[in-house]
Amino acid sequence: MENGKNNNGNQFQIEIPQDLAGGIYSNLAIITHSSSEFIIDFASLLPGVPKPTVRSRIIMNPEHAKRLLGALQENIVKYEKEFGKINFPSNSPRTIAPFGPVKGDA
């Protein structure tokens, strides 16, 4: 079980089912939105594989998406205080995928 906090700051415990406990690797996120929801597709883009594979899709309302943004920002600040600044390569495209453009070569 993991600990968390609700909107009132009260502690609560969450349960992670065994089949999810190992996590899913993702190095690419595709984010789209409508007026009522944000959709985040987490995918894996690997060398020699012609196209990325979506591993998980998360759908949330705009308020929760903004809360997620804030939580990520807060955790990145904490990470950089502990481990140092996260740097991007100077020629890096605006994506979280670590590889160049996808080619059909396998």
C-alpha cells in the first residue's frame, strides 16, 4: 500500500494491484484534449521498431490535469534539489522520446 493525501490534506492509503505494481515503461507521451477532458497516451518508442506502441491511456478532467501538472512541477523541483538539474541535449526535439524520427527500418 502507498500513502497519499486527499484534497483536505488528510492521509489515506491506496492499494496497488499486483499486476500494476511493476509499472509500465514509457518514453513518449501524447497529450490531446477536448473541452471536458485531457487524454494522455503513454507509449514506448524503441530503436528498430517502426512505430510506437501505446501502453496506457489516462483520461482526466481539466482540473485534475492541472493538478497533475502542479504535482509534476513540484516533484521535479524536489528531484533537482536532491540529484541536480535535469538537462536536455541542445538538439533535442520537443518530445520525451529519446530517439530521433521514426523510420520504417527494422
